[in-house]
Amino acid sequence: MDEATKKKVQAKAFERLIKHLGERKDVQNLDLMNLAGFCRNCLSKWYREEAIKLGENISDPDARKEIYGMSYEEWKDKYQK
């Protein structure tokens, strides 16, 4: 697989992970952290860090919104137990 195709596949897999987590709001961040060693907040931090490396300025709340599909505060109010 060439590098460009590999990057496209990785991007699609990441999009699928975000979609899956969006559909599984019943899975709490603490559950993810305990079982997998990362959570939605980790993903948002990684997203932000990689954007910054590419010269994109993105705030922490904006990065979280990309991962959660809504503001973090809204997600906590609706889904955090």
C-alpha cells in the first residue's frame, strides 16, 4: 500500500471510530480508560496535537466538539453518569 492510500485508510478508520463512539454514548469515558487506556478526551487531545503539528490552531473545546459531536458540557449533561 502506498503512503497516500495508507493515510486515506487511516483517516477513514479514525472517522469510523469517532462515529462508533458517537453511537455508543452508553460507554463512559472511565470505562474506555479502564479497558483500553484511552477515552474521548484523549482522542480530542491527540486530534488537537496533530492539528497543531500541521499548523492548524484549534482550541481544546473545538477539538472535543470534533470527537464528541457536540460541546463537552452538552455531552456531560446528556450522557455522563
